[in-house]
Amino acid sequence: MMPALDEFDKFFEDWGGFSRLGSFVPALDVYQTKDTVVVETPLAGIDPEKVNISIENDVLTIEGKVEQKSEVDEKNYYRKEVRYGSFHRSVALPTAVDGNKAKATYEKGMLKIEIPKEERAKPKTVKVEVK
């Protein structure tokens, strides 16, 4: 993409998270615990039923559609704002995971995905035997 278009997209992402094409890129927090990889993303105002999550080859993909409506009645002026768009975000996970055991929860506008690490990816400790 040309630098000028990058700046144009950045402007619209900063202004409500939507680009000129009606899509937006949700921010992600990715962290690990001893046994899981956790991904959190704010999706306030988005119907969690319209969110699709997939994990393939240790890459997490979150995608969906958004329709947000806001109506304001001021004096004799009527204004209606409707925002439509889609979002798609893929991220390589920091370690091997078992996507078949992933869990996703949605609470107060925050999507949280917990994915167990594969056994081979968990740290192993080996005790040194002294003779």
C-alpha cells in the first residue's frame, strides 16, 4: 500500500476504528499463562453471535460484522448515524496450542479466548540426579 493510503487508513482507524472500506482492525492483547495462551479484544457493541473464531496451524483468526446505530433527536433536527463494517484479524500465537479445546467468553464488551497449550509446548523440568 502506498504511504499516503497508509496514512489515510490510519486516520480512519483512529477515528472510530473504521477504514475507508468499512472495515476495522480490533486491538488484541495476547499473553501466556503456564498452561494457556489468552487473547483479549474489545468488541463493545458487537453481537457476539456474529463473531467467528478459528485456529489453524497456531494462527488465531477473529472475524465478523458490525452494525451500530445511533439516533439523536435535537430540537427540530433529526439525525441518524448508522455504521456498518466488518472486521478480520489474524495473529500467529506464540506457542503451539490445542485449538480443539479453546474457549471463548464475551463479557461487558470484551471477548476473551483461552487456548490450552499443546503438551509438547509446555515447559518441562528435569531433575538432575546426583550420584
